[in-house]
Amino acid sequence: MIASKKKSVKAPISTASMPDIIFMLLIFFMVSTVFIEHRGIPVTIPSAVNANKIEGKRNITYCYIDMDKRINVDDKMITIKELSSMMYFKRTQNPRVIVSLKIDGNAKNSILDQVQKALQEADARRIVYAASPK
């Protein structure tokens, strides 16, 4: 007598719990994601009558200058001598970079002049002066 082989029964994989797993992963990544916020140094920005808001913030480098002649670029304290090389490096990495200058209203014009010369040496052409709207 010839023994017949038993056919194996293929059970379908249950996908009923898949939406629950995806939802839990989505919540986990939403809760554990950290957004970077530039803190800079405390400055009081002067007000302006005609201030426009920049829409895209992807290509912006923030440069804070306070009345004590301290310079902070993207949360790093630097000197005037380092500003030119740092901005040149940022411009070579991303040619569309925009330098947003947030200057204290009580800062001396001499520091502003030195910063503008350093940016000119770095060939940074896209400069925005931050102001708060009235």
C-alpha cells in the first residue's frame, strides 16, 4: 500500500494588528523627535515699519551680535577673525545660504562694520537684517 503524503495547510498571516503597531511606532517617533531651536545670545532687536518674513528657514544661518561685541553664529560663540572663514565654509557647503543678522539695538556701529567686512571677505551676498514688526 502506498502512503499518501499529507498536504500541509498554509495558514494566512494575520495583519489585524499591523495598524496598531504602525500607530505605536508613529507615536514613538513623534514623541522622541527633538527639534533644534537657535537660542543665540539675548539681543533686543530694533523695530521696523516695513518688515517681511522669510518663508523658508532651511538655508538660514543666524548671527547674533550683542552690545558687548559678542558674536554667536548658529549657537557657537566666535570672534570676528573666525567669522569670515566660518561663513566662507558655510557658503561653499550651501551656495543658497542666507545670513540673518540679529543685532542688538544698543550695539556700536563699529562692530557692525567689522561684521559686514568679514561677510564681504567670505563672499556672503545674501544678508538679512532682522527686525521686529511694529
